[in-house]
Amino acid sequence: MILAWTWGQAWLTQEGFKDFAGSGIIHLIGGVAGFWGALIVGERTSKVRARNGQVKVATNLSKKVKRELSQPGADYSAIAQNAYKAGSDELVPNNNTYIVLGTLIVITGYMFFTGGRTLG
């Protein structure tokens, strides 16, 4: 619905609205969807419990887990399931490798999309 306001000579375009590569509309939709998604889902309960001191945050991995992770072709999901004990009250931090990888994928996609729109 909102896309129809600007793309393809719609009414906002006729009023003089300029939207380079659709970035304004895309960010509007993404921001609104992200806001409502975060509001509906809420904060992770494990983070709330960690902030209140109800769980310990794991700062280092055991030697066994480090050894398993260093193996070529390691199954990270299986290692995580085996290492996590529901009764241990331990919160494992985020995986920084996946955070960096996801960021690089998004930036690369953005550069190709915006560059392609500029040349087009």
C-alpha cells in the first residue's frame, strides 16, 4: 500500500517527492515492522533474568566445547544443544562471528542494490 504512494508515478511522486532507489519507503516499512515486531515479541526473558542477577553470564567456554568448535565441519547447533544445560542458569553470549557475517552480507547487498539503481 505504502509503496503505491511513491513508485510508478504515484501521487507523492506527482507532488514532487524524490525517493532515491526507494530507500525512504523501504526504511519506513522496515522501521515500522521492526518497531512493532520488537514491541510484540518483547525482550528476551534470559536477558531480563541476567540483568536481575538470576542467571550467570558465561564468560568462557569449557575446553571440551572449544575443542569441538575447532574441528573442521563442526555442527554448531549440536554443540550448543549438548553444552547448554537448562538447569545450569548460565546465559551464553551472542555469536560474534554470525553478527559480523550478517553485517557484511547486508552491507554487500546494500552496495549492489544502491549502485545498480544509480547506474540504472
